[in-house]
Amino acid sequence: MDELIVQGEISSKIVTLRGKQVMLDRDLAVLYHVKPIRLREQVKRNSKRFPDDFMFQLSENEVKIMVSQNAIPSKQHLGGALPYVFTEQGIYMLATVLKSDVAIDVNIAIMRTFTKLREFSKHYNALAKQIIEVERKSDKQYKELRKALDELVSSSRLVDEKVMGFLK
């Protein structure tokens, strides 16, 4: 149960930016039980370990979008600085620069959460394909039914016209 709560808490902090699933430095700091400024200091001291595909800094516009989409409550939530975000690989790398027991446990939980999200995504994609196929078949059947009904209505009008014409 405790592991599920932790994974739920972690998965709620994973957002998609620039086409990548990432976590904000502030959220990671809370999980690791360190101040965000300390986490950023460790990253800056080990900057060679964090190439652009592992970590990047958000732009003002991206922060505004996150606020407007309620991914974060406000810009002040970030502490005034433009946040850094970490991809899954960047979070792996954080394990090498943050060496506390808490950091190790949290990293393990984060990696498990990313794995579960990937598994869910595979199942979701398969389900989405099945739904699209059912909709396609249903749409084809609907069109065939509509055509048959239109023909039936047209032929009944012809019969009605003949009957009316015959009675006069």
C-alpha cells in the first residue's frame, strides 16, 4: 500500500514538456527531502553529467503554460527561478550526485513509476487502436444502414405517390 501511495504521488508529478516526460527540480527536491537550491547546486557542480537530453531549463512561456494548465499552482510555486526539469535519464543521473539513503529509495520508486507508466502507455495504445478499429467498422455499418434506410424511404414515397395518383 505504501509503495502504491508513493508511486501515485510520483506519477502525479510527471509532466510532458517538449515531447518528453519530465519532473520539476522542485518536486524532486521535495521527494529527496532537500531544498531545491541544494539540488540545483549539486547538479551545477556535476554539470557534465546532465546533457540537454537529461535536463533542461524551462522558458518563461513554458512556465506560463504550466500555470494555465494547472500543472503548477502559480509561478511563485517555483520559488522565483525558472525551473530545471529532468528526464528519466536525468533522474537516473541524480542518483549519482545525491547519495543519501532517502535519495536512493526515492530514485528506486521513481524508476518503478516510469516503468509502470511505460507499461500503461503500451496497454493504452493497444486499447486506443482497438477502439479506432471498432469505430471504423461501426462507421461503415452505419453508412450501409443509412443507405438502406434512405432507399427504403425513397421507395415508400414512390408507392405513396402511385397510390395517391390512382385514387384521384
